[in-house]
Amino acid sequence: MASLINCPHCGVRPKEEFSIRGDASVERPAPAAPDEDWHRYVHIRDNPRGRYLEHWHHTSGCRRWLVVDRSNVTHEVFSVVDAADKARENAQ
């Protein structure tokens, strides 16, 4: 059975319409941050096993960026939110 993603804009769609773009929990350093902070942000990443947040792009649909909470072991999707909404929520 194909994996399905419940896009908040387009409804339930097959995962093949999306591109995974990486860990959504990494925080971007401030523009004036030291080079070491930028090096860690760009080049050094954990590779967790299990449930975590990922950025996904709905490339064959609404073209919106999404934050998907899923397990990379079982591929179960727990929630999907628009990345802009998530960013506003985190800014508060």
C-alpha cells in the first residue's frame, strides 16, 4: 500500500507528490553568528532513528512547504502542518 500524506491544503495525497527536504527542528543561526555556528548548521546533522519533524515540499501539488511529524523507521505519519504556520507558532 502506498504511503499517504494529508496535505492541509490539498487533502490526502500519495507521498510521491512530495520531496523530503530534511530535519525541521534545526534552528538557523543569526546572520552575525560565528562561523562555527554556521558550519554546524550547514554541514553537521544528526541522523535520528524514529519519530522526528521533517520539511517536505508538495512539489506536485500546492507547492507549499510542510512540516511532517513521522517515523523514519515505520514511515507512519503523525501530523502535517503548513511550515509557515509552524514558524509563526514557534515565533510566539
